[in-house]
Amino acid sequence: MMKIFLSSYYENFSFDNPLMTMTAVVWGLYFGFVIAGFLSYYNKNYLGAVIRALVKMGANSQDKAVTFGELGLKPGWLRVRAITGDNPLSKYVKIANGEQAELPDKKEAAVISGIRKMFGRARKKKYDAYKLKVYIPEEKRIQAEIRYSAKGTSLPVILVGALLAFIVAVIVVNCIPYLYDLIDSVITMYKNLR
């Protein structure tokens, strides 16, 4: 298999970076596509399960807030962080009993505290995930349902998409030298006609 270096190999055009290969660009795009697919799956299925469970339970106000146990979901660290931090899910899912579920702050090392102050980051509150009660305000329910709908993001769809993208990447990587040669030949032929 021929490696395509983007250097001054062709008569009519050249590239300045001899270390950058078109193969690296194509595979970089492929891996970006695959990572985006899996992040979409994580968002819509893992985090979206909280939205769908809250809607199903009718937890649309502070007095109807429920715990993860009542939702039938395991309060994993990623779910709790997505709700309590400054993340997209926290725009829709609200905490009803923040004071009761808040854990006491542990003393942090001076170095970590100094770094946090240097970058202007406040220390995030930590919660007991099993006591935490959450809900979706009624005015945000429809928007949350649309954004976190699980339609079209099943694992088989992601895997088939990754396989098809892999096939396209292999074809593109193998065709690039011929396309460069063709373009270079066409430009040379056009120049010779004048």
C-alpha cells in the first residue's frame, strides 16, 4: 500500500508539510466519526434514560421529585455528575433536595486548592446519589424528551455506521494516489494545450 505524503511530489501542486499524510487525515476523520457516534449513544441512551424515566414517573415538579432508586436506575457517578454539574443534562433535570443530599466537604490538599484558585474554579458540591431527588420542570419536559430521544441511536446502528465508515476510509485511502495522479495529469495536459 502506497503512503501518500502531502509534499512536493506532484508537478502542478505541492503541500508544505512533509510529515502530514492524507492517510492520517482520513483515519483521523474516521476515528472522529466513531467517537461522535459512541458519545451520541452515551448521551441518548445512558443519560437519556434519566429523562425518559422521569417523564414516565410524572416527576414534573419539586414535590413530585424521585430518587434514582424509585426510577429503577442505578445512580452512577456519570449520571449524578451530569445532573449536578454544569452539563447539558442539568439544564433539564433539577435537584429538589440539594441541602439534604449534599455531602460534607472533605479537606483538600493545598496544591489542589491552589490550582483551583489559580484557574478560578469553585469547588463543586458533592451529593449522596442515593438520597438525591430529581425532577424535570414541566416547561422543559418536551424539549428534554426531544433532545434525549433514543430513536436512531441503538448500538447496532452505531456499529453498522462505524463499519460502513471504515470501508469508505479504506477505499479513500487506497484511491487517493490515483486521484492525485489524475488531477496532476489533467493539469499538465491543460497546460500543454495552451
